[in-house]
Amino acid sequence: MNTENHKANSKNNVIVTKSNSEIAKRLKYLCEIIDGGADKLSEITGISRRTLGNYLSGRNEPKTSASVSICAATGANIVWFTTGEGPVLLKEIKEEKNGYEINLKTNSNQSQKDSQEQLFQENLSDFGTKMHDYKDAAVETGYEPPILIREAIKTVMFTQGLTKPGAIILINALKEQENMNKKSN
């Protein structure tokens, strides 16, 4: 894949970025604020260490599902992760919406890293809970949506507060729609 600007297509499901090396730099930054670095991120997201290494080197670019998993696990803003624009962390967006002014550049590097490490630990705990809730919802409905839909549901659970009962309703609706599609074919 070309490391310069490219367009996403429906077959490879890649998010458009300016270059692989730019997204690699942002991924390296996220790994720096995680206790355990890339190994821990690989463990949390389920992305193999080798694949994560290819993303970190800029050799490959994360597909949408990998980008969503990385951002959900770290609390990173998907827009920042894919384009470099906007606040780095979702917490910053929430605080900006609540009228708090965030300017991490004025913080010392160590205090910034400490606060982001603390945020990561909080997000990790919440992420684990939400993933468990998603798995319970999928088991309860007896349906596992396609991977992109599944990752989107997990992301909405984590970032927007979709509850387990809400996920069950959504998964049941998807299951019903798939059954209707099968009957019409």
C-alpha cells in the first residue's frame, strides 16, 4: 500500500490518513503513555504484536477495526489518531464540552505522561467492563454481528455509554434484519 495519501475502498476498509509514518508516530505516542507499552496494547486489543509492530514501523496502516480497538483501549480520539487533528484523548473532548479548557502542551512532559497513564488505567478498567458486557449481550442474543458492526457497537458502548440492555436491543435488531435478508434472498 502506498504510504502517501490514498483513498479507502470497500474491499480493504482502510481509514484515509496522510501517511503511514504519521499514524505510526501517533501510535508510538499512545504506546509511550501505556504502562507496558506496545506489548500491553497488543494484549488489550487482541492485535498481534507482529501486526502492531508493522503499524509502529509505518510498514502497514491499521484497518478501521484495528484503529477503533486501539482508540477504545487507550481513550484516544479516533479523529486525532487517524488525521492528527483535534484533542488526543476522548476525556479532553468531554472536558471541553463541559467548559474546561485543556492545554496539555503547557504541562511538563512527565506530568502529562502521568495524567495520561492514570487516564489509560481508568479507561482500561472501563474497557474491560464494556467488552465483558458486549460478550454477555452477544451470548444472550445468540448472535455475533459482522466484525465492523461488532467493533462499532463496542466503541459506542465505550465512548458513548451504550448499556448492555441497549446492546442487546441493537444486536437483536441486527439479527432480525439479517434473518429478513436471508428470507428475501
